[in-house]
Amino acid sequence: MEKNLEFPDLLRLIDERSTAFRAVVAAAPGLDAQVPTCPGWTLFDLVKHLGGGDRFWAAIVGAGPADAPPAEAIAARAALEVPQEREALLAWLNASTQLLLGALREAGPERGCWTWWPASQSPVTAGGVARHRVQETAVHTYDAQLAWGTAQPLPVEVVLDGVEEFLFTVCGTPSAWPHKPTAFDFHAAEGRSWRLTVDGDGARTTRIPAPTAATGEDSDAAGASVHGTASELVLYLYDRIQADSLHVDGDAGLLDLLRAWEPEEK
């Protein structure tokens, strides 16, 4: 069974994806380019969002175990001001990422902190924050690429962890599924698969064997099975591409129900 990325790898990937994001911003014709996958946002807005998020999570991780984010972090995010000139803005973004990485290194993976996912399958720790920030930074790098050019597939190392991270963090909940119990299978072309089961006990994800040419789908068939590269699956889960960009077996309408579901407790 494949292991999750280790904590040092998560820190490395946050740094690498932030560096890639800054390279896109540095090369863009202008900061006023519209971001198609973030309607109403310009590239400048996206930079502010990513850097502000790094600073917000740095403060949360640094505060340690808590029932709510630090009031100072909330106030700082609300009053966030960033440089308007490109070089200064890029330096500010780099400093923001380094603040986050410094807080994560000091905390270590097991230290607790506030998160918005206490009822999910992901840990309420600095390690859980690091794992999620890898994905957010990677997806926003894709957004930035789309703002003025052609986006590249997300790095395989990132997205093979990203499918499970999304399902654990965003989908995992004890809130009852309001429809007939079912399951959703996600099959990455790189050879990994996951099953999201939804019923009266909520939603939970497990790893399952990847289908083979000999066996086809698991005999305990899911209501809907989604096939694509790991990059495509992550982009679908983050609502960057639509289901018709992937291969779906079973009842595709169930995916609309999953997308529309807003659990009462997260």
C-alpha cells in the first residue's frame, strides 16, 4: 500500500509550487489578467489570496492547539495590504511562503492546531495543514497559468497525494448523506484508486485496488466511477474541469448530488 508523502516532502512541495507560481506571475504580461477558473479575480487577486493564505496558516500553526483561529490572524487577513509593483509583490509572496514553512518546521507534523476540518478524516495538526497547502498552492499555480497562457498538468508527485487529501479533508464528514447510500470510485491512470462511501453515517474514503484489464471494476460496484489522470481528478475535485473531461462509469448524476451536498458538520 502506498504511503502518504512525508512531512519534509510536503514542505519541499509547498516551496516548489510557490516558486512555480511566482515564475508564472513574473512572466505574465500584466497583473490585471483575468483568472478564468476564479471568476472575478485578476492575477493580482490570486497572488494576494495565496500569500495571505500562507500568512494566515503560519499564524494558525504557530499558535498551536486551539478551538478557533487566532484573532490576530483573522484581523491581519481582513486588513491585508500587499505591494502593487510586481517585483515587490513577488518578494512579498516569497516571504509569505517562507513564514508558513518556518512555522511548519518549528511545529513539526504532529503538533495540533486549529483547522476547518475537525470532523474529517484528516489530522488536526501542522502536518494536515502542510498536506492541504501543497494542494492549494498547486491548484492556484494552475489557475495562474490559465490567466495568460496554457496551463500544465499538475505534478504527478503532488496529485497522487492530492486525490486522497481532497477526499479525506473536504469530503470526509459524520453528517448523514441525504440520499440513497452509494459509493464513488476514483481511479487514477497512474495506478491508484479510492472509494468514497456515503450513507447515513456520513462520508469516508478508503484506498482500493486499481482495476485491471483482467478484473475490470471491483465486483462491489460503485454508483459512479471516475477515471482520469491524477491531475485530472484533482482538477475535477477542485471544480477546475468538468466531469465530461473524464471517463465516468455508472450514474453520472450522482456526481452532481455529491457536488451540491453541503454537510451540516465539517
